[in-house]
Amino acid sequence: MQLKADGALKVILYTWDRKEKVGEIVKGNRKNILYLMLGQIISVFGGAILRFALSLFVLDATGRADIFATILAVSSIPVLFAPIGGAIADRFDRKMLMVLMDISNAILALLLFLVMGLTESVLAIGLLLFILSIVGSFDTPVVGASIPLMVEEHELEKINGLSNGILQLSNVVAPIIGGILYGLIGAQVLVGSSIIFFIIAAVIESFLKIPYQKREQSGTLFEILTGDLKAGFKEVKNNPVISKAIVIAALINFGLTSFFIVGLPIILRMVLQVNEIMYGVGMSMFSLANIIGAVFAAVLTKNLRFNNFYLTFAFSGILLLVMNVLLSLTGAGVGFVAVMIAGVIIGIMMSAISIYLISLVQRITPKENLGKVMATIIAVAQCAVPLGQLVMGVLFKGTTTAVFFPILIVGSFILLISFLCFTWFKETKESDIYIVKEN
């Protein structure tokens, strides 16, 4: 009995010791994640303040909408550089990359501060903004590839959702604060304040602990990155789950994201003819829905599987069609409520679906290719937005009082996505997805 008691005591002590160690690891991870979230929110907030100040400065300095639109369009081109950022993320120390990117942002913001004070050259501002956007296109794949190395797999949806929600909240809050401060302190001081944000973010990120294993390098940097890019594209091509997830992400942005960017303002302002306050409420509600969907993605997608998530698209398509009928048959009051309910529900669901897909890809992608694969998804999905906006512009062209047919087309397109997902994944089991990873 004494021997058994000693054995039991050893087991208890071992278990207790293990729990203590696990507790330390979890605590350390939480602290690590806190550094990441804090660094990201400060960096993104600084970037949003910077872009807001520059856009208003250019518009006020030139008074020309075409120059303003051209600079915005040119600054969106660097998203095509995201795969290169992904290749760099898989090859080098990700913590070092985050710190260097924020230091680069601070230097570029300083140059913009000087340009605005000395020359007010729109060309110079446009060039620096383009370079700033290139640095920004590297940031998302680096962070996306770092999260799976910092948390357990079962926490991916929660942390990805929290990260996405924080970033979206920063992008919503920054223009509000920027708008207030712009009239008080001016564009140049606003740009100067962004330098401080970037430096603080870099300091916080320097405390991160991200596992890094140096890989063998042979050949020039160009040859290494080219080879890594090929490996990333091969991973996407050879993994049917990842390739289909990219298509779905692109279709979401092409159809729904573009609809809410182009169609929602037209519906609110031209069809329902709401005032400025209600217009602001309507647009803010959709932004808030995206944040809610991201933050609560882990809860919302708990029972979601590859063979049933087509139902979310089916529900979204039906909601749009019901909203369309109510817009056509009822007054402005009921129509506004219908648009808000449909927009909020769809926004929450699509944001949660995006987090689910990102987390799934992070789980099944080999860590050495994660940055490249994440960057490919980002590039393809983001490129779908301007294409979708062009199509929405054509669909809603000339619509001032009635939008029945444009919304009917969009709703039908979403139902088509649902059918596509059903066809692709109706027989797919969760275990099949991880078999793909092993192969």
C-alpha cells in the first residue's frame, strides 16, 4: 500500500508540475499575443491616420477629384506585391520583419512630413504613398504567418478574429479622430503624429517571441525568393482545399464586399434618400457588423464545417432577395430597416466565414510555406474588390429610384456561390482536409 501511495503521490506531483508548466506557457502565449495585438493596433491606427491626412491634404491642395482618385488607385496596386512579402516572411525572422516594417513606415512618414512642409509636391507624396503601400502589403502575410506559430490550433479562429476585429476597429476610429484633429492641427502635424505611432509599435513588437528556424540559402536573394514563390504557388495549386478557399474568398469580395462598398451608398442616399446622419449610421452599422463577425468568429463558426458552410451563402442570398422585395414594395422607413438588418447579418456572417477560411488555411499549410500561401490569398482576394466595384458600377449605373434588378443579380450570384460550395464540398469531411496536409 505504501508503494502504491508513493506512486500515486508521484503521479499527483507530476501532474501538478505539468499543470504549472502548461500554465506558464499559456500565460506566456497570452503575453506574446498581447504584444502582437497592441503592436498591430498602434501600427494600423498610425497608418490609417497617415492615409486619411494625406488623402484630405491632396484633395485640399489640388481641388481635383481625378488626381485624388488616381493617387488612391495607384496606392492600391502594391497588393500585387503581397506574394513577395509572403516569400520574405517564410525565409526571414518574422519578428525582425515586423519591427523593420514599422521603422520603414516611420521613416517614410518623416519624409512625407518634410515634403508637405517644404514643397507640397503631389507627385512626391504619391510616390512615397506608393512605397508606403508596398511596405503595408508585406505586413499582412507576415502577421498571418506568425499567428499559427504563437497559438494552439484550437485558438486560431479566436486570435485571427480578434486580430481582424482590432484592425477593422482601428480603420473605423482613425478617420473619425483624424477628421476632428485635421481641422485643429492640420495635415502635417497629423502625419508627424503617425511617426510616433510607428516607433511605439516597433518597440512593442521587439518584445515578441516568434519561433524562427534559419533555413539553408543557396544562390542570390532574387533566386531564393523566386524559388520560394514557385513553391508557394505549387502549394496552392496542389492543395485543392486551399485553391478552392482562395476562389471562395475572391468571390466573396467580388460579389458581397463590392456590393456593400458601391451598392449600399447608392441604396441609402439615392433610393431611400436618407439624410447625412442616417447615411452615416447605415455605413457605420455595416462596419460594426464586420468587427462583430471577426471578434466572435470562434463562437459563430463553432459548428461550421466545409460540407455545410454553403448554407451561410444560401441564407445571405435569400436575405438580399427578401430585402429587395421590401425595398420595392414598402416605404423608406421599412426599406431602411430591411437594408440594415440584411446588411448587419450578412456582414457578421461573411466576416466570420473569412476568419474560418483563413484559420483553416493556416492549419493545413506547412509552416515553411504559410507566408506565401497567405499572401497569395490576400492578393487574389483583394484584386477581386476593384473588379467587383467596376461591375457594380455598371449594374447600378443610372439607378436613382429603383435598384430591383441590380440587387436581384447580386442575390442570384450569392446563391450561385452557395451552389458552387455545395457541389465542391458536400462529401468533404473535416478529416479529409487534414489528410491533404499529410500528403
